[in-house]
Amino acid sequence: MNPPQTVPPARRTVLTLGAAAALSAVLPDSSAQALPARPPDDPLSVPGQLWISHGLLHHSTVLQAFAFDERRRHMYALQVMQGGVRLPGERRVYSHAERQARGDLCLNRLSMTGALTGYMYLKGFGHGNAALGVESTARTAGVLWLEWDANPRSGYGRGIARIRFAQGQILTSHSRAVAGYHPVPGSTANTIALDAAAGRLLLRYNRDGAPRLALYDFKRFAAGDFRPLSDVKQPASDQDLPFQGLALHGQYAYQLLGSGYSSDNPTGNSRLYRVDLRSGAVTGQTVERSGPTLTPREPEGLAIVHTGGPWLCLGYTQGPAGNRAFSLYYKAIN
């Protein structure tokens, strides 16, 4: 059996924190686990402030989604596996395009300042797109909710799974350690966000070409009761912009749309929305201007940090193809 081919050691050890070291410590015990001091209440339209610059994941592909375990000061991040990697039990090396079509992901664990501390592999789960959820209590560590059951026609997930992070482990979509859910049969592009404090779970799904946002009671969902508290049309789904980020805070969903700089998009088209899940109404929207000098500046992921906030954290890709990095920005929300 051949061992997995790993990425170059330099990629796993090089970290540039940029402005993170200068930010005021909010979490106790360690200035190395700093969170920013809260600025004056900023409207949604104000560009975010830089938190982590040039963060590196285990693979060289782009960040897709991230979430935080504030209790244990961990950040988790998903990415599609890079090409040229052969995992134990595989007969050959697969390209990145093949990994994307198969829904093969690398799940990274990092510190709250972006230092890589571990990784594992998820085969046949999906694209890792936009969001994931962390279930963290005094007794549960590393329990994550994420896209699952990749559609072989698209590589995007048809359901949601609950797993536990385990360093170096390889899970398939049918592993015993995976608790899988199909809350909306016949759907695809399933994405999940959690507000554990409020006991709410948000599902973004696409069925018959129509993307929607469904809000659930978290405990009931986990028990297999998929009756939503609300189910609304995803706003701005007609704008032909890639869906890149999803976060949940109370009764509001935040969604990030857009693509990286290109000849057709020279000034950036990232758009940020706040959606009232009781009605589906858009209560705030803006052209998102954080990190304008990044290249290619593709938006990748949203997440909430509660400590000292709440904060809305936004991810952006930077660096050349084959050696992608990410930067995180933050802005205050009410």
C-alpha cells in the first residue's frame, strides 16, 4: 500500500499573520490567540478590517469555507484536494479536476490566527462550498456539520453530515463515523451554517434549479425532524454570481456572492447581503470592498465570531494558481 503523497513541507509551515499579531487580545490566556478589539459599529457597507493575511492550508487549492470553535480556539477550513495526491487504498493519482468531480475534500484545522495544526480527508462529500458548522460544548470537541454525498454529475453535496475531526483520518461518504442526513430529497448544492447559541441550523439547497434558504431547530434537525421553521427563496439568485459564503446570526442570514478579478470583472463584483429569514426580505446589501489589492480576490466563505463581537468574517483567495493562500477580514454586525 502506498502512503499518501503530501504537499511540500514549506507549505505546511510557512505562515504570515500580517496584522493579526497587532490586533488586541480578546480571548483570555494567550496573546497568540488574538481577536480584534471591537471598532465602532460599522454599517454592512464599510470594508472589513484585515485579520489574517496569507494564511496557508494543507493543500495548494483555494479555501472554500471556514468556521470557528471559539471555546477551543480552533478554526476549521475546507478545500477541494489538489491534484497529484494518492491516498492509501487508491489505485492511482487523481488530478484536481477529478477530485473536484468526485467531491474529495481536505478538512484543515488551524489556530484562530491561522496556523495549521492538523488535517484529514473527506472523500465523496462535495465541493465544501460557502460554509460549515461547528458543534462545540464542554464535552464535544471537533464535531462538524458540512456538505455531504457528492452528486456524481456535479461534485456538489446532496445532503449534510455530522463528523468528528481526527488528525490524518480518511473518511468516505459511507464511513461508519459519518452521520448523514438528506433533509431535502432530490436537492443538491447543500450548504450548512450553525448558530449554536440560538439553537438554529441554516440549510442552503438547490432543487429544480431554485436555490432556497431553510431554517431549522438544531436539536430537532439532528434527531431527523426536517420540518423547517422557515423556507425562503435565496435572494439575488438571478444575478448570475457564484454563491460563495453563508453565515447565520439570530434571525438573519448573511450571504456572499461574487467571483475573482478577471478581464470581465476588473474592479470586483463581490456582493454581501443580510436576509431576514422570517420573510426572506433583504434588509441590507452592499458591494463588498474588503481586500481590494488581493489577487485574484475570489470571495470564499463567511463565518461568525461571537467573542468581543459579534463579527462577520469574510474569506478571500490570494496568490497564483497552484499556490493559493487566503486572507480573512472582519466587520461588526448587530
